[in-house]
Amino acid sequence: MTTSAGTTTGWYPVARAAEVGTKPLPVGAGGRAYVLVRLRPGAEVSAFPARCPHRLVPLSAATVVDGRLTCPNHGWQYDGEGRCVSLPSLGPDGTAPPRADLPVPWAVEERHDWVWLAPERTAVPTPPRPAAGTAAEPVPAPPEPSGRVLGNLDPALGSAWHPVALSGELRPGGWSQVRLLGRTWTLRRTDRLEVDPPAYGVRERLGVVWLAPDEPRDVPLEFPEDGDRHFVTGWLPPRRSAATAGVLADILLDVAHGPFVHAGTVGAADHPEVPAYHVEPEPGGFRSVQEQWFDDPADPGVATGERPLRQRRRATYVYRAPFQLLLRVASLDSGAVTVVQSLLQPEDQDSTRVYTRLLLSAGPGRPLPAPPEVARAVALRRQVLDEDLALAAHLAGQGLPLAVRDELHVPADRLGLALRRALCDVVLAAPPADRSAA
């Protein structure tokens, strides 16, 4: 019920009242996207913008906890007026920044079995009686970020090495078709690796086959545990996600989502605060070392009662642009070390393949992890990855906003900000034609 083109005054019927419960319901009003929810069973209806301002996670995936709308990613909580009343990574004494509050519509009314929204102040005090055949407003797509967004088909990604297959997937004398950056490539293994159509290069390292469409400018990921005989290797089966590689990299580097996204596996739910940490720039990327609480159900000492489930770890995050990531976890209780190598293959705009390798050590002076221990560690890592991919599913097809202004950042997001800066460098290093084409 707009009063003129491009305005959002007036009342909009958005849903039948009986459809609205404690699970957020996406709706549209005046070309804007919202969610409706009752913050307690039988309570009045509240309306919120469709996305959390922090990482643009759709609030249709939120839950209601203690009468507050709770974002599934980092546990940010909102009251019925849209105020951010809890931002867990800041700790109990932290104060949410003003931009954390949600701009709710001017009014929400339940009348005549309908829920009505007035996005902006209107001179009509109450909604009209619905006419016969009244239908709910369509749900629009949320607004696009105003700055550069990196998707899987960005031409700037052509000047880098990308993983395209496990080494074991390409057998001697065999061939395989792969997708990369929206194109199909045929790999062949004869006395050497070949690729068609022609590319700058194809090679093997870190247990995977790599392809560079154009002359690469990236720096390869290297780490001392690769090939170290004191470590045992275990691979997860490659997985596929509808999220873009940039969004997945952001999730894998996120240090604040563990208590919420990984509450069922390794997340220490009662330690959501993220102490201050530093990010050190390195050629082609960056590194950060932090101490964190985590749950370690794969530790054999937990089953015997030798060590508690909740433990401390020293976590080292290493990143090389565009999509090479490493997490080194050293348990401060057991001395065990787990290295997680994550490599992302941007296949198509809505498809990314994920390669995950574990390198495991029981600690100095201890025997190598036995096959059952390796199997437990791989199974646990699969569960953790499943949780990350479930979150990524809510962001399917979205690119990663590179402009800082398009998202709200807090101190726990230093790794995410470093990721965006590194990917901006990838874009800026591209030839001018590639830089403007995406």
C-alpha cells in the first residue's frame, strides 16, 4: 500500500496472524525484507529486518531464547524493540555499538486475522479492513551491499593456484573433469599432469592437484608439519557447499562463533567472550596465535578420566590468499597437536568444493596416534565441518562483502577484517579489465 512510487508509507498485510509463532517468518513490506516472530508463545508479534547487521546472516535462521531473538552465528540477542541487549564476544561488561541495534518498522499490528506492518510513520493510525482476496506482500531479496562483493566467478581469482582434485582422484592413465571459476577443465595424468583447455599451470602439492588459469600472484601455503614423520595424516571426504569460497573462508577463520555454531561438538558454550588478539601480516596473507577454551571429545584421556572434556588450547590461524587456510591446535593439557588444512575450490557462483586434511601428533615422546584415534579425530572434524556448512547454507550464493561499511565489525572480527583486506589486495593486483568485470 505505497502512497507513491518509491515510498514505504502506509500499512501492508504481510502474513496471517495464525502463521506467526516463535520461529521467525520471512515477510515483505514496501519492498523491504523483514522477519516476524513472537518472542514468547502467544505474545504479540515483533518485526525485525531480515538480516543481522554483523555478518548479514538471515534472521529467519534465528531462534527465540529467553524472550529475545538470537542470531545463530554469534549469539547476538535482540529485544522486541530491536535493541542489541547481548553481544557475547565482548564479554559481560561489553557494550554493543549503536549500529548493532536493528531498525524495526514504525508499527506492527494484528487486526482482522492479519499481521500488518507500517515501515515508516503513517498518518493512518490503524490498518484498514482487508478486502476480499487480500494477499500477503511478496518477500523481496534483502538489499545488496553497496561496495565490492567477491563471488566465485570474480575474474581476479584467475591469477592464483586453486585446488581442483585430491591427488588420489586422478589415477595414472586416468582423466577427470573439474569445475573452476565457472569453467570446465579436463585433467589427465600420463607421465605428467596435463590440463585442457590450456592453463598457466597444473601441479601437485599438499595432497591435491592445483590449477592456475593465469599467471599466479599468490603465495603458497607452507607449514613444517607437512611431511613430518611425527604426524599421522587423515583426510575427510571432499564436501561441496552452495556458499561462495570467500564466505566459507570467513566462517573457517571466525573465532567467535564456536560456542554457538559448534555447541554440539567442540564449542565451549560457557566461554563466549573473545579476549583481544593480534593478527600478524605475512607475505600473501596473515597469522594469528590465540589461547581458547574448547571441548576435546576425541582425546583418549577424556574417556579414561585422565583429562577433562573442557580444555585450553593454543590455536594458530594461518591464511594465504585466496582460499588456503591452516589451523594448528596445540592442547595445553595433553600436549597433542592437530593441524587442519582447509583448501577451497570456487567451482561456480553457487558451488564450492572443500578439501580438509588432518595431521595428528600425540605430543613429544608419545607414540603416533593409532588408527582408531585417527578415525575418531576425522569423525569429529567431519561433525565440526558439517556445523560450519549448515551455517554456510543460510548464506548460499552470497559473495563476501569487501567494503568494511557493509557489515558491522567488533574486536573479535580482526581475522575477518584481515581476510577482507587480503582479498581486496587480490582484486587490486588484477589487471584493470579483471578488476572491474565482477
